[in-house]
Amino acid sequence: MTLKHRQENGIDVVTLPQRLVMANAGDARAQLKEIIQSGSGRVVVNLAETSFMDSSGLAVVVAGLQTARKLDGDLYLAQMSDSIRALFELTRLHTVFQIFDDETAAVRAFG
Amino acid sequence: MQRVDIAFSTDPDDMAWHGLIETRLMLLARAAGFDELEIFGLQLALVEAVNNIIEHAYDLQPDQPVAISGECSATELLYQLRDHGRPMPLPLPSGEPAATDAAGGRGWQIIRASFPGVAYARHDGVNLLTLRRPLPAPD
């Protein structure tokens, strides 16, 4: 599994896979960390393709947020489905992340 | 009473068993009238329970047996997970929310959010985790 990644105006935009679960979370976590540390620390994670995520998947984005903030950056989330949003709300992680309906708005929010 | 049984062997790098939960075990939930968001929660809770078996009961060893049965009665949906791994430490986790900056510790919160009835027993070297959810009220 290789995370989709591109840069837009100095911001790393990463698209997570259709399933982000225990079996691929370690790999995804390492790739996301490398992307963030190689860039500016400003990251948008697009969840448009992610239909299923477990607590290991949540740990991937929490670790990404912590890596970004160590670089004085941030990690925004975009385009999550209703079910993924419900998971973030259940675990209260929606209070930790800035969440945007679309990727363009998330990129623009970095200013 | 409807019943579905699945069985598979562990492989920490594989997610094929997710398909069995989604296509076989969630048939019962759909037939019982749960909506899509509830089904997502039930499926996720079962995935978390199996993750616990793979990671903690079997220490990520491959080729270890897991069996799950599902039953739907007139009043509840019931799943029972069986494995031959290490016993679960007791008491079972309460499912209190993890700190928002914690890397892990959210699995039991997810399990208990979908299954208000949770019981664990061990008989003859077999762990048996029972998860119960009342059926939705008819419209």
C-alpha cells in the first residue's frame, strides 16, 4: 500500500486508502510520518476514499497530527463520510482536528 | 432464530476476514432492521474485538483459529467470538474514552458503544466473548 500524496502551494495533501485498519496501519503511519517530516508540517488528509477505519486507523491520523504540530504545523482532515465522522465523534477526536467538507477548503485554511 | 457462523485463521497482515464480517455477519443486522450507521458501528465493534484477539490473545501469531457465530432472536442480536489464545485480563475494560491525544486505547470504547451487553468466559482453554445488542424498535 502506498499513500497517494501530492503538494499544493507547499501543503502536503495525502489521501488515505479505502480501508485503514490494523493490517495496514503500521505501514500507513510510517509513510505519513515520512511525508510530514519531509515537508512543511502543513498537511491535509483526504478521507474521501476511506469507507472503513478502525482504532488503529485513528491512531495513524493522531500520530500524524502530533508529528505535524512538532514541526509547528497542523494536520487538517477533509471529505470524511458520515460513518467515519460518527467514529470521530464517538471517540471525541472531532474536538482535536479541524475537519473540512472539501479538500480545497482545507488547503485554503492554511492561508 | 437466524444463525450465521464464520471461521478463519489469523494473519496480522491480512484483512480478508473483514469481508466475512461485512458480508456474512452483517446480514443478520440488516435483516434485523439496523440502519447503515448502526451497521457500521456493529461491524467496527466486531473488527475491534477480533483485533484484540489477534494482537493480545495470539500476540500477532499467524494461523491461529478464530470463530464467530451470530444469532438474531426476536429481541436481540448476539455474536460470540471464540479463540484459543491467552486469557483476557479481568475485569474487562470499561470503555471509558481515551485521552484525545492518546495514540491508542479506543477499541473497547468502540465495542461497548455498539454492544451494551458484553460477557467473557474461558472454558477448556477457549476464550468466549459474547456481545449483545437489543434490536431496534419497530417503526
